Amino acid sequence: MAIMTVEDLLRSKGDALKLELLTSRSKLDRPIEEPSISSPGLVLAGFTDRFPRGRLQVLGETEVSFLNSLGEAELRRALEAFFELDMPAVIVTKGLDVPPAAIEIADEHGVPLIRSELKTGEFYRRIQPYLEDGFAPTVTLHGSLADVYGVGLLFMGRSGIGKSECVLDLVERGHRLVADDMVIVTRRGNGVLIGRGHELQGHHMEIRGVGIIDIRALFGIRAIRQQKRIEVVVQLEEWNDAAYYDRTGLESDEMEILGVRIPRVTIPLNPGKNITVISEVVAMNHLLKFSGVHSAQLFNQRLKDAMKPVRDYLEEDYE
């Protein structure tokens, strides 16, 4: 995970959060160490024992009103104690005017003092997803990611196995490409994996014998997605007569990515097999399971029910 700094925040979210830097000598390379945000009400009142270091500090109308109620000496004493603490930056919301002493003391300690025109609640709502995304666990995988019937299929396998060709065929059939060859996977919350491509790569694909192609230019904007939740891993491998492959669907296989377990379907390749249609079936079967219908288990139960009279008869035959 890359280090996030106050300068990154100002550059990437300055307009969206309506940020204005009030200090002139502050250090913008100060790192933001946590995705959480704090309001330092108790700290300004003098209780600093449990100060959450490394977090952005937000001063709303309550905190600014408290500062304005202090006398000059008491105000400077409170601000000196506050800005001596370890924090990346202080943000004042609602476009409130801050005491000139706050700007002066913040500059002396190199702490950026920033003002936002947004109300406090709206500021929290907008900045939290940005911080959570910046601190989310991330890994880069070799594979291709496609949106098939709304299901994110991550195709994996050795180089040259046919991942890109399979996804290209899916795009031609109306499905959408998310990323090819390199998939950047980010964990959101407790169990959601979001995949996307590299910003420089865009929605280009490398097809052996053809070269690099631009999916958006060839198939249009409807053929691509910027990101997609990964829901099933499709593992492509060469057919191996000695290997065991599930033929009933009663056995489940999973792959762990960033601590999240994802269903995995292994498809052995041999001449004449239509991987594209099989991939569509994998997506539709996943949707069916998600809706509570497990075809393999239902078929297995019907077989057991049909065999029950015979089983009961044999159990009662004491000859």
C-alpha cells in the first residue's frame, strides 16, 4: 500500500471536498496513517491521554465555537498543546473563520490547516470512501476479469493458456471487459473483492498473433467496465488424464485472495471445448445458487428420494 500524504489529499480531492489551505509554511508531505477521522473536542479541553495519532482532525462548529469562547492566553495555550500532537492535518468545516492564532501556531508546528466549505456531516460522507479505498489491502494478480451476466469472472491460468482469447470471445457475445493480463484487486469491507485494470493499460488486450487491441475502440463503450466485484475464479488448465475433475457439482472448491475465500471452478481444456459458453454457464449457475437454487444438490436429492422405497424394502427383507 502506497503512503498517502496531505498533498495527495489536496491534489486528488481538493475540488470535490472544496478544500482551501490556510497555512503557508506547513509540510504537505505529512503522512496520513489511518483511514479514520477524529474530532478533537476533549483534546482542545486539555485531555490528551487517548489522542488518536496519525489521523486527520476535523474541527466543526462546536470545536470552533469553543475556541472562540476562550481568552487570548487560554486560546494560545490550548492550540499549542493541540498542534504539538502527532497529526497529519487539521480540517475546519462549514467554511468557518478560525482564530488567527490557530493559523499562526499551525504554521509554527508545520501542521497544514485546511478549510472546507462542506458541512461536517457531508465532509465525513465524502472523504471516508476515499480514505478507505486508499488504505484497503491490495494485490496484483495475473489474469483477466470480465463481467458476464453481472457476475465478475476472474480467469486465471498459465501464460498463453487462452485467458485473453476467452474474454475476447465473451466481449464479442455482448459481455464486458474489466481488465486483461494484470488485475488490481482491492478488498472492501470484510468480504468484497473489487478488481480493476491499471490506469495506463486501460482496456487494451494482447492477442497472440494479432498484437495489442483497444476493446473500447473496437466494440464501443458498452463493452467495458472500470471495475467489478470478483465473484468466481475460473481456473483454466490443460487436460490431464491423471487428474480428477468434479463432474457433479457437489464438491466445492475455493481460492483465497486477500483473506477472502472465492468460489473456484477448474475447467480442463481440450480441442473442441467451447470455453466461452461454459463461462456463461458458470456465471448463470452462480446466479442460480445465489438465489437459493443449487441444481446439483436438488438432482442428488431427487435421486435419493427415488431410491428410498428400494432401500426401505431391502432393509425390511430378513430372508
